[in-house]
Amino acid sequence: MKAGKPEISVTAQQRQRALSCWENEGGSGSSRLRKSSAASEREATVPPLANAELVQLRIRVIALENLVIALLAESPDRRLDIAREMASYISPRPGFTPHRLTTRAAAQMIHLVERAGLFRVDGTTS
């Protein structure tokens, strides 16, 4: 057995755990049905975001997207492959109803990797 083999399975397990919270994103699973009424009441009392807060969130998202692109542009090919693989984890699973937000999130991840490719310098891979 290769020494690197267990690391791959550990890495895959860590990735799966990190992304497992996205499993039910968009209501694709039944966890929303199991919510307690207290949790539902707490969600109902959250005030809507003000316009200024929404503008700040948009600015931050734009900044983060560009930072991710810059980091991916200097990444080895394996890291780009992992980013694409992570996008497939949030894509709709067989037997689940595709939800527009998760489908768009997966597409956005792929798009970020592709945009990073525009800034890659020959020999960036390692």
C-alpha cells in the first residue's frame, strides 16, 4: 500500500465533511421538515438587510471573488482539479431535486477556476 493513499482518503473525507452542510442547501433534503418550531420562530425574527448592508456584502463578494481568482492563478493544477471536484459535491445528487442556487453556486466555482486560468503564467503548475 502506498504511503500517499491514506492521505487521499483523509483529504476526501475532510472535503466531504466541509461540504456536507451544502447537501441540503436550497431545500433539497428533508432536514427543513425536521426543524423545531423554536428554530423557525428565531428565523422569522431576523430583520431584513438594509440597502447599505446589501451594498457592503456585494462589495465584499466582488473582492473575495477577485482574491480567489488571484490565488487560483498561482495554484498548481492539482488545486484547480480539487476546486472543480468541490463544485461537483454541491451539484445536485441523483435522486435530489436540482435547486437553482446550488446549481448556480457550482457553476460559479467552475467559472472562477476558468477565470483564474486567464491569469496563469506558463510554468505555474507544480
